Amino acid sequence: MRLIPFLITSFSLLITGACFGQDTDNESAPVEKAQPAISKYKSVLSFSPMQFSENGVGIAFAYERALDKDGVVAVYLPVITTVDISRNFGNGSHHQNDGMVYVAPGLKFYPTGCFGRVKYALGPSIVVGVGTQTEYPAYYYYNTYSKFVLGVIVSNSLNINVTDHVYLGMDLGLGFTYVNTWDGNRRGMAALTQGGFKIGYRF
């Protein structure tokens, strides 16, 4: 039973020595000049010239606003449009460009706040999308349906504040649909994917 008091005493001595050593180092270390911080502008308006979704490629616009003084939580509203440029009907005689428009309001959580040079964020969004979907039941026959999706997506993003006002970002989100209808008829659950490169203005 004498082992426990011995361990407690030893641990206390180690903590005391570490604290004393840290104080000594801090006293002897030269004082460094404080680095200038990014100004705390809470809003970002961005444009994505390279955007993709499960439907295809396109562009996007987004607005972001920090909700607290440290920028840990922000609201995020992207509007995305993509086109499927990969589908050829028959022997290439017909090309069907299915388009989709998405609105995906959500939240972004910055573990260390959004004010700084390089910041990581994670957050959920509700995805609403409308557009068209073409089905090819036969080689020379196809059907085009109006499409509606409603689902959720979780996005990871890398955010770079180049200057006080210049913003760069990259994000990738994965999720699934709760509602997936073609001409009002329900289809099975489908995957949702969003991602792209953004440039923007912080204000």
C-alpha cells in the first residue's frame, strides 16, 4: 500500500519541476513581436468556377456569416447549378444535358474559429435540388423526367484567408436523399455529392 503515496509524491514532484522549468524558460526567452491577426470580418461572399455534384459539373455562389464573436459557428447558403455532360444517346447522335439546381442551407463549425490564415470547418446542410433526369431503357430510346431531390449532406472544407478580404476555399460533401422523385414518382434513395474550389471576398 506504500506504493500509492510514493507514486503520488513522485508525480507531484514531476509537475512542480515542469512548471518551474517552464517559468524559467519563459523568463529567459526573448519577447517576440505579436503577429498581426486577420481582421474579424464575419461575412464571406464566394464564387466557385469549378463545382461538381453527383449530376455533373458547373458553378456555384455562396454566402457565409459567422454567428459568434470567435467565428466558431457560421451559417452557410450555397446555390449550385450543374450539368451532366457525359451522356450520349444511341451512337452519339443525341447528347442529353441533364441540368440540376441545388440550394443547400446549412451550418459550418470551425473548431478553432474562422478568423485566421488557414481554417478547417465541418458542417451539415439540407439539400434541395430540381432539374431533369434522362433514362435510357433501350439503345435508340430514352425518357427525360423532371427530377426533385431532398436530402442531407455533411461537408468538410479548407478555408484560406489570403488577406483581410481575399478568401480561397475548397470543400467536399457527401450525403443521401430522403426524397428522390422523377415526374412525381418516388425512386430509391440516392447519393448526394457536392464539392469545388471557391474564391471570395470577406467583409
